[in-house]
Amino acid sequence: MDFKHPWLPLTEDTKRAMLKSIGKTSLEELFSNIPEKFRLNRDLNITESHTEIEVARRMQELAEKNDPADNGRVFLGDGLGMHYIPSATKALAGRSEFVTAYTSYQPEVSQGMLQTLFEYQSLMTELLEIDVVNSSMYDMASALAEAILMSVRVKKKRKLVLVPGTINPIHWRVVNTYTEPLDIDLEKVEYNRKTGQMDLADLESRLNENVAGVYLENPSYLGFIEAGVDKINDLVHDANALLIAGVDIMSMGIIRPPGDYGADIVVAEGQSLGSPMSYGGPLLGIFGCVDDMKLIRQLPGRLVGMTRTSDEPFKRGFVLTLSPREQHIRREKATSNICSNQALIAVTAAIDTSLLGPNGFREIGETIAYKSHYAANRLNELPGVDAPSIGDAFWKEFVVSFTNGVTAQSVHEGLLKLEIHGGKILTTQFPDLGESLLMCVTEIHTKDAIDELVNAINQIVSNGGGK
């Protein structure tokens, strides 16, 4: 009798049948084209099996070697952020109705998920003050790339897109990967090295009949708030181009939403709405546009719509109103190849947004503003430390520069020795800023944790960076 593994469904009978179907008699014959020198020719060095409780204990031992990232001693953001996730968000988002649901190809059996995604879209349109939001994109980087492609499709024969000189370096790499094969040109607009503000004279000089769109980050990657959004909007639209705005969704409780200052296309990162950082994921790309069919028909991803019966009593129904994927009817005219959208992360964002509500968003925005400014002010008191070293008004992230011959790398390594994770080192990507770190402070950082960071940096800088 053949041995049947309790977890592997492949039996000897099945294996023989599969080999016979391809004209082989054994696995050795199947792999006969592999040269002898590349074969192991011995059994794998695998230890004996362990019981479940032994494996669990070993995993616990390994886990205890990690330092928790949510203890308020991590000041790394780099476009993301360590935010508190309410227990209710985890409990509701973890329900089997959401976890096991996939893309809603058959609306008649997917009404629950479709309605949930419709609610997500509605919540994001309110936060961003934009007319239409899809559901959804992989992350903000690829959402920005799709926004650039979309602007070029809408503004036919225009192949140039302008971006800020302070753009997120990771986003810059991603959009170049997307646009290079399509001969779309990207140019960085100059910025003021002290304030960080986009150089409006340089922007105006670059705007011509070949510019399809202009990208604006607010708050910027370096944390400062772009004050000239209205003037930028006027310049862009006077040139008959599209304005693309990238925002931090958690800032929408206290900072002007992009729809208010005329953005045509909006992108944002939704990780902060209920998802952990977890080594950079899972992420959620939020993508929206104004109510213009020229734009809506070029919208990537999916759009869930609501309809109802014509006669009372009215019954509602939800359906994928817009499906631009190549797997659907669009084929070679597809505007997106987003295959498995971030449905569960979008659901999590909808739950987290609903729990926070308008007052919660405002309170978190204000708390982050107070705490990040407190941290910057304390750091700025230290000799040889300049914070923020670029911009005045900022939110959540800010640049800290070291001026007494101390390197950002030495400060970073010194903090790690004290079990504090400092900010992102900017020296290579933004050499104009000198020896600098990008610090991130959110609602999870206590006053004690910030004071500990300041005292640690003071100690490191006083010692010449550990020289």
C-alpha cells in the first residue's frame, strides 16, 4: 500500500499518471537533462521533525530577539508612519467575510464587499474633497506613476510631466520605471534650499505646450507644507496642464485637502489607516480625480458604483461601474494592469476612518503637529543641530541637520546602540541638505520618548559623533 502523506495530496498513482502523460517513466528520467555537475547527489541535510509545541517554542525564542517597533522609540517615517491601530479596527477587518473575499467579479454574490468598497470610496472623497476615488491601488508610488500615465493619456501629444525637486526618492524611482519605456519625460522643478518651497519662477519657465501635468506634494516628502498651492494651481491650469497632488491622508484633518486648491488628480498612501508598517507593507494606494469624464474614463483600478430599482420600494445594488483592466472588455485599450487590488487594506482603511470620524482626524492631526514641533524645537536647542533645517511650517516629518562635523550616519548608529531608531539618512539622496536625518513623530511618541531622543542626540553630538 502506498504511503499517503497527511498534508500532501500527491500519491504514487497520481505521480505515475502524470509521468505517463508526458511520456516519462520516472522522476530521474524527467530531470535527466540537468547536468551531473549541478546535482546534489546526496540527501538534504534536514533535521528530524519536531512537535508543534517545540516549533512554537523555537519561534517564540526567535521573536524575543526582536525589539518592538511600536514602543515609541522608532522615529523612522520616510513617507510612511507608525500610527496607533485601534483594537476595533483589527477585530472588524479580521472578520472572515472580509479576509476571505476576493475581487468582486460577480456582483450578484459580492454585494457585501462591493458595498464596503463603495463606502471606502465615499469616505476618501470626503477626506480629499475630490469627486471620484477608485478602490484601489497597490501603494502611493505606483498610484503616482499611474497618475502620470493618466495625465499623458488625457493631454494627448503632451509627453512631459514636472515634479518637485523634493519628491520622495522611492516614488521618483518607481515613476521613472513606469514612464521610461513610454518615452514620457520627467523633469524636477527647483526648490528654495531654505524654505523648501517650489520655485514658482522655475515652474513657470518650464510650463509649455508639451507639459501634460505637474505633480505637487503637500505635505512634502521632507515634511514642510507647500504654501504656494493656489499660485501653482493657477500656473498649471493657465498652461492647460493637469495638477496632480500627493498628500498624507492623516494630515487631512488640519491641512487643506487637494480638491480645495484645484487638484485634478489626487494620490495618497493609506497605510496609516489601520495597517502596520511591517517592513514597508502592506500599503494602500489612494487614487482620485475630479468629476470629468475625460479623466474618469482614464481612471486606473476599479470603481464601484451604486444603483437602485426604478420603482418603490427602492432596492439598492452595487456593481463594478468601471473596470479598465485588460482582463475585462478593455483588452488592448486597458488603462491599468492592476490585477489584485488592495481590497482588504481598503476595507481596513474604511473601518479605521469610520472609527476616527471627523473629530478623530482633527485631533490626531493636531496631536502630531504639536508633538513633531515640540521635538524639532527641543532638537534645535542643541549646539550643532538645526531642526527643522528646511521649511518653517511642517507636519509629522522634518529634517534635522548636523553642523559641527558630525555625520548623520554616526548619529544614526549611536542611536541604535541606545536602542532608538532615528530617522532616514538623507546625505546621499539630498546632498544639498548636508549631514541630515528625516525624523518622523506621530501620536504614538510620548513626551518622555521625545526627550530621550533629544538627550541621546545631545550626548552623541557632544562626543563628536562617537569619534
